[in-house]
Amino acid sequence: MEPSSIPQSIPQPTLEDKVRALEQRLAALEERAPEDRVSLIVFSGDLDRVLAAFVIATGAAAMGQQVSMFFTFWGLAVLKKSTELSGKSFFQKAMAVMSPGSSESLPVSKMNYFGVGAKMLRTMMKQRNVTSLEGMMQLARELGVRMIACEMSRDLMGIQPAELQDGLECGGVAAFLADSLKSRTSLFI
Amino acid sequence: MSQIFDRVLDARGLNCPMPLVSARKEIGNLEPGQILKVLSTDRGSVADFQGWAKVAKNVELVGQETETMDGASVYVHFVKRAS
């Protein structure tokens, strides 16, 4: 028996092969590396929470991050500009009547007292020279923040596209995930 | 020695995130290498500008100081447009 002939039969990868394999792995990793991107889900329609979402969005955009905001369920009220009752089902009409008609009539999450709390907060913000929610939304648009309205919850609640502000995108879970999977930070607000 | 600068942004009276957002807008009007001086009364802006410079690739924080103007603290930031 000659055992010394066995190692010779195994083909050794050349250095070139190794480098090529490493390059491929590096390219695959780079493809999956997070970008300078922040993704926010705005689920809440509470003035205080939405305000926090827009402070983060405008701040991140100013810092040079790409920002995506995905508005769903109660968060859709933030994007409303009008209310249209025709063409809605009974429940949808009831929901439309009981929900805020635009960002200006959002309640606060605590101590709302039928809107008095929200009015108080807005007055306090004005006194302290904090930018209003509407001002921040305008700013977010100027800074190129991507705003996506969730198609499923919009349809479910019977909110018509014409009731929402102009210049929005619509999309579903994949539209959000496509951005959030590439983000360093994703928040659910 | 006081820091040299090319442009001044008066963000006094503005609150978070406005000092940062307005500085971001203003720095776009500068040439690469030029320095923007930002005046702010927002105490949080000190950490905010440090964070901005850490994250953004084209911005460099070359100095920060606190001055007292009309009895109030003013936070001064010197931001350089790197590229």
C-alpha cells in the first residue's frame, strides 16, 4: 500500500479561486448591508405620537438619512384633507364621522378631554415656538421624506384616495419592508 | 482666538428639530470648505450638532461654544461643509 498518493489526488484551490470566492461573498454582504435610511410606521393618530414621528423624520432627513414613513390605521387621519361620506358603507360612515377629519383635529394620547387637551398642547407649542405638526409635515416634504399610505387600511376604513393629501405614495407591507429591511433604524409609532 | 466663519445662521428661539433642519438647509448654500456659524438657544442643539457631524459624511463640526447674550445662554456651533 502507498498512502502517500492520496493527498495528491485532492485538487487544491488556487489563490485566484480563493480571491474570487471571497469577492463573491463580499458582494453578497454589501448587497445586504443597511443604508443610511430610517423607516417609521405611523400607526397612531394621536397628536403627541405623530409629532414625535415627524420630529424624528425631519431630524433624520436633515442629518442626511433617507426617510420613509408608512401611515396605517389611525395614522391615516394625519394625511386626510377632507371627508367624503358618499360611497361609504354604514360602518365606514360611522368611522369617518367619529375620526379626525385632518391632522388639525387629532386628539392627544393622554388628557384629551374631548379635544381640549389637544388645543392646550398646540397653544403651549406656539408659546414655546415649537414648529406645528402641519409645519413639520411641510418640512418633511421639502426634505424629501417618502410618505406611503397603507392601501389595505385605507380601503378597509373606506377612506377614498381623494380624501388624502396629494403627493403621497400608496403601498402595502412589502413597500414598507423593502425600505425597512435596508434601514438602520425602524420604529413603530 | 475666535473661530473664523463664512456665514451666520441665527436659529435663536427655534426648538428641536428646527436648528438642525435650518442649518442643513443653509449649509447647502456654502461652498465646500466654508464654515457656517449657527446661533441657537436650544440646549439640546449641542448634542444634536455633534450627532449630525458624526453621521453625515459632508459635515464637520469645527467648534462649539456657549455665549451669554442679553442674559440668555446661546449655543454657538461652527459647522464646516466638507464636500
